[in-house]
Amino acid sequence: MTAPQLLFYISAALLLQITIGIGLAAWRWQRIGTSPALLPIEVGANVQALAWPGLRDFRVLRRQFEDALRTQCSFYLAPVDGVTLPPFLAGQFLTFAFDIPQPAGGANRPITRCYSVSDAPRPDAYRITVKRVPSPPNRPELPPGVASNHLHDRVQEGDLLRVRAPSGRFFIDADTEVPAVFIAGGIGITPMMSMLAWCLEQQPGRVLHLYYGLRHGGEHAFKTSLEALAAQHPSFHLNVVYSQPGPGDVLGRDHQHAGYIDVALLRETLPHGRHAFYICGPPPMMASLLPALLEWGIAPQDIHHEAFGPASLAPVQAASGEAATTIATAVDIQFRRSGRTLVWGGQDASLLDFAERHGIAVESGCRSGSCGSCETAVVSGTVQYAVKPDHEVAPGRCLLCVGTPGSALVLDA
């Protein structure tokens, strides 16, 4: 046998092994997708202690669009090492490290993004669902979402992604079976799908209400799945709300309400009694709904929320509660690399919000102190946190997304 022939047979064997591996992983996912064997959330368990350190390679098993407009795509992921996945809390997210190719052969751009797991915990695969982010309609000259378009346009079945373990403080409370009200706006449906699937399996008697707001039927993700779950589970009540129904959208068939999700709708459709509210949506929805729930008399401890965009960290406080502790006087914040010094007045929820409001570009991902993508060197001054971040902050550095100034600051940003 000649050397070229030997090389050919070795290459063919390796290719066959890889193909079989991908096929088996996909077959395992298909089995998982129809199996009721979800992972229970152990009450009181320290789930984070079971997470893997650093980045782990995952292979894309399958892609699937979830809406008619094909703007929301699910990616089914399995670990390359084949080791069983640790449990996580339904509602948490994964953190991804991307190397985005640049035009004209430039160096790849490293960025970090976080995406909620959109299915219940399972032992050998995750699902995320990502919406393609276009340029803002009123600012078409601005670039579209870098990571979402990379996933939609470049990442295919068989590709590898680098992933950090699930984290985040927005998750279902497994210690109670108080009726849960899930309120989702747009792509905010993703953590709700995880919580909903877990509850239906692990707490089948728990009363669940989902209010899902979107513009029209073209954006309606998971439509068939949600309708099937509502038909199969009498304890699950589905309320879909279209704000701009299309010509083919039928009230009572495709959506139950027209308009927006507000307290008036909740008062009209929810039964009396205590409920636990889980809310995820864009900043305008959060800004209107959270204070309205408090004014309705919902206890702050019964309101759990996660937003995407600059309003992510607006705290939920009782209407009569005191404001969060902050410095008493205005202080200077110097962004050294940007060459700007600005006055912190206390109206922003975090240093990241403050920087973005003034047009200073800062890398960010989770906006909740978990992923570390906004970690920035502190040249001088102190940064304080209302709650200790999940991410371990290195000495001399800070997390802008959950930090506020404890004094005048000079930041290397």
C-alpha cells in the first residue's frame, strides 16, 4: 500500500467517525425532544457549583426557524466531549464567545453575547432561540446586530460554538407552586419556554398563564408548540396579544387579544388571588408594566423580571420604598480611552447605562453581572454593587453593567 493510499484510508475513516458522531448526537436530540425525562431542579441545590469552568465546545445539531418571517432561529447544541450537562435553573442563559470575521480579511472581532435557553433542562443538549437584529428602522445607517446576524448567516449544522455554563438570576422558583404568570414581549418568549416546559413536567398541577405580546402573526414564534401545550394541559392558559394584526390574523384563532399587555388586560383575565409574575421583554414594555404591577398592589417579591436593552437592570421597588443607596453628590466619571469626562448624576441604573446614554461604546453581554464581557479596568476610584455579581471580578477591575460609582472614577474605557 502506497503512502497516498494509506493517507486516503485514514482520512476516510476519520470523516466517517465524525459523520457518525454528528448523526448519533442528532438522533439523541430527537429522542430527548420527545422524552418526558427532563432534569428536575433540586430545591436548595447550588446549581452554579456544578457548572463547568471557562468555555466549552458545543456542536450545532440542528437549526430551525420558529416564526413565519424566519427571523427567529433555534439552535440545538450538544457538548463535543459528550459529558452529561449539569442541571440549570429554567430561565437562565448561556454565554457565547464569538470570533466574528471582518470584511477585507481583517482580524476576527471577539465579542460576547448571552442567549436564554429556550427549553427545559436536559442531560445532553441545549436549545437557544435567536432573533435576527436588523439596523434600527429610524437609523438605517447603523449596523445590524453583529452576533445575531453571524448566527443566522454563518453558523450551520455541524459547526462549533464556545459556550460558558448557564447562569443568571431570572429563573423559575421551584420552591413554590403559586400560580405563575409569564409575560413575554417579542424574543422575551425564550426564557418563558424553558420555565413553561419545566413546570408542565415537574409541577403538572401548577396553574400557569402565558401572556405573549408581539406585533402580528409573522413574528409569532413557537405557535404550534404553544397551542398544542394549551390543548394538552388544562392548567396552562395561553393569551397571545397582537398589537398590529395582519390581514390574515384571525382573532380567537391566531391571537386572543388585540393591543398591548397591560394591567387592565391582566385584571380582566386573571383570577383573583396571589400570582408569581415572570416578565421578560423590551425596555418600553418593562418601563410601563413593572410600576403598574406595583400600583396594582403586587408585592415586589412576586415580580421577577429580565429585560433586553438598556433597561435591563431597573430595580423593582415598592411604590413607597426607598431609593437604592447611592452617592450623595454628583461626581466626575472619566472614560480615559474615549477621552471624555462626564458628570454622574445618579439617574442611571449602572455605569453601562450611563456610558451608553452618552454614546460611549462599551462591550456588553448579559447586563446582569454574569458573563464578564463588560469588565473594565479601574484606573482610580471605587465601584459599588447592590448585589454581588455572579462573575468573579479581578482586582482593579469592575463590571459596568451592575456597578455604580462609589466615588469619582477614572475608567479605562
